[in-house]
Amino acid sequence: MKYLPEDDTIVALSSPLGNGAIAVIRLSGSESLAAINPALKRPITAEDARRAIFNEIIDRSNEAVIDQVVTTYFRNPASYTGEDVVEISCHCNPLIIDRIIAQMVNNGARIAEPGEFTFRAFMNGKMDLSQAEAVAGIISARSRQSLTQSLRHLEGRLSERVFKIKDEILSYLSLLEINLDFSEEGIEVMPMEEMRRKIEDTITSICRFLDTYDYGRLLQEGIKLLILGKPNVGKSSLLNAFLEKDRAIVSNIPGTTRDYIEANLELDGLAVQAVDTAGIRDTEDQIEAIGVERALAQMETADVALCIFEGNEPLAADDKVLLELIDNHRETLHVIPVINKIDLGEDNTVTAALAALELPLIKISAKASTGIDDLKQAIKAQVFNDVSIESEEVVVTSARHKLALEKAIGSLENALSAIEIAAGEEILAVDIRLALDSLGEITGETTSEDVLNHIFANFCIGK
Ligand SMILES: Nc1nc2c(ncn2[C@@H]2O[C@H](COP(=O)(O)OP(=O)(O)OP(=O)(O)O)[C@@H](O)[C@H]2O)c(=O)[nH]1
Ligand SMILES: [Mg+2]
């Protein structure tokens, strides 16, 4: 394990470096008090647990005060890591932070590796693996919905669901093991037919859980929203309307946007990376042509494409190019045709041509910011088309968890085959135990060292 030795005392800055009023330095380990007390004007005692104390950190080489700080001592096991923890809130200046940490290193502490505090919390049973992963999820969440899910995972709701499935499996595995013990006496505690039904039930409940992943992935990763259309239809105006600020240059000169422009926004709790592109047209201008190429290349990685048309003019040749693009891509990404500049009137031939696509057609005025809410609803409806998730439900958001659930289903399906061909109860029991192991990978009971290293290495230092 890369965090060895596990019994020494670690120290790190837990807040981000940069401008701020206060920084938090965290110490964890059995020698935490020994690492900080020599530098404190008012050493921490056992009675100080859970109390914030105004203090001074002193450089013992010259007795100069490094900073006025607040120290808070969390006595083991009632701390984040389960060990003795001291948090020092000091003024946020790198010179101060470095000197404070140096004092503690002088007194025997070691600089923590990324994620090492949370790793210790996991090793000391303060949280299971899915909860530790949720800590990283909370820090990196880019939308309210993703944050809500990470908080639910931290509360242990994902683990609860996994434990429930494991309990279900254990209930029939234990009966199967009794079957095995009494096989010579010809006693069958659980008939195979019933066993088969129970395994099928478990597969169904894991599948139901797994079905939430599409939604969970969208919450976690957000979506990429492409704005396409011929020059001057109002693509940049739409980006600005989404952002409610003038991010992209808008002008009445066709070909204003030359390269694509990315901007992050939140759409009802969903993280969206919106991409405004160069107007699509056949052009002699080399730079503009590269912009058009880049716009089209974006279609390969987008989740949703808003294809913008002008409502007040008949379709132009460049619009027809866009219609063709819609036809070629409607199977691989969600396409929403949008009629813009509706404030200038509506050309019925455009509306009829777009209605014929049998896609949700939205009419807006990017300039006046009308219809934008309808467009947002249409985007959400497309992205979440057939996923219906109860707002209180806990969903699978991590590819690692998805893989573990799929492995568990695979083993249970093998168990069903074993029943089918009467392979014997020993083989059946092996498959069922493998399913349990796969579920245990989610909560960390059966997770390999490599996977653990990988998970915690992605944390930031001080977490
Ligand atoms: N009346 C009206 N004008 C609009 C609307 N949306 C955009 N415009 C105007 O249309 C012109 C082009 O808008 P842009 O947003 O720059 O269009 P674009 O599609 O980004 O154009 P390119 O970057 O050149 O491809 C500007 O003069 C806008 O003010 C709208 O809803 N109604
Ligand atoms: Mg533009």
C-alpha cells in the first residue's frame, strides 16, 4: 500500500492555496499532539477535545510568533480519520502555512499523500469505500443534482442499498450451505426451484439499480450541448441568453464567430457545457472553413445539438446543409430544431419543413430571451427521455460501481445456469459467493489494493 507506514502522523494544508482569509492545516495520527504542542503557546491537552482555542504558533528556533491561529483537537476515535486530529486555522499566506507545516515536520509529522486522510478514515472504519468516493464527488460536483447524489452516497444510502442486496443473497446462500451440510442425509432445506426464483429476484433488483446509471452518469459528467446553424441565425445570441450575459460576440455580420466558444452553465441542476460554433456555410475564407470543420467535428462528442433556423425567411441553401446533418446524426445524438428570431415573424414554409422532421420543435427569440425556458425543458426531456427517477432515489453515478453490479449479475446468471444443468450445489455456492464479492467491491470489503490506490490517488492533498 502506497500510504505506508500507516501509523505515523501526517500533516497537510486542507484548504486551497491562493487568496483567502483563512487556511486550514490538518494533522492526523497518534502523535498529533506531540507534533504540534512544542510549537504552541498554549499546548493542547486531552480536556481540549472538540474545543476551538485561540492560540499562537511559535518558531522555536528563534521564539518568533509565526501566526495567531485557532486550534481544534478531535480526540480519537471521534474524528474524521478515527485518529487524533488537530485542525489549525491560520491566516492564509503561503509563507505562514509553510512555516507552520515545517514546525510539525520538525516534530516528527510527515507530509500527507493525496487522499491520505480519507484513506485513513476508510481503513479505520469511519466510512466505507463508496462513502470515501462520495467525499471526492462532493468536492468535484459541478451541478446541484450531482452534489445531492454525492451527499446521499456520503450518508451511506448507496451502501445501504448494496447491503440490502447482499443480505438477500446471504439469506439463500446460508440455506444452500445447510443443504450442502446435510446433502448426504438427503435433506434439502431449500428446493432448487425456490433457489432459482430467489436468484432471479436478486438479478431483477440489481438491474433496477443499474438502470439508474444512465441518469447518474449524466448528473456526474453533465452534458455537452452544441449550438449549430448557418451564419447570423443567432447562435451566439442564444449562448448569451443561456448565460444571461454577453459572453460571445454578437453582430449582424455573418461569420462573426470563427472558432467554437465553450461555456459552462447549469440547467435545472444539470451541468451543461454549451458550445457556440462558427456558422455553417460553404466558404472560400480559409479560416472560416476551419471553423466550420471544427463545428462539425464537435458533433461526434456532443449529447444534444440545437439546430438553429431563422423563422422569418425561407430556408436557404446553408439551412438545407443543416437539415442533411440532422438526418445523418439524429440516431447518434439528441437533435432539437429551433426557430429563432420569432419576434420578426414566422415563415410557414420553414415551420412546415422543420415540423416534418418529427422532432421537438422550439420557437424562441434569443434577442428578447423568450422561449428559452421551453428550450431548456426540451433539452432536459430529450436527455432524460425515458429515465424516470424518483427525486429521493439514490442512483449509481460511478463507472466502477456499475462494473461491480454487472459482475454480480454475471455471477448470478452463472448460478442460474448451474441450476439449469444440475451442476451441483458446490458450484452454485461458488457463483453466489462471487456475486457477493463483486458487491463488496463497491463498499470496499473486497476491493483490491490497486483499485484502492487508484481511487485515493485521485483525491487532492489534504483530503
Ligand atoms: N430580431 C432578432 N434578432 C436576433 C435574434 N437573435 C439574434 N439576432 C440578431 O441576429 C444577428 C446575428 O446574431 P449572432 O448571435 O451574432 O448570430 P450567429 O449565429 O452567432 O452568427 P455567426 O457567428 O456569424 O455565425 C445579430 O444582429 C443579432 O442581434 C432574435 O431573436 N431576434
Ligand atoms: Mg456567432
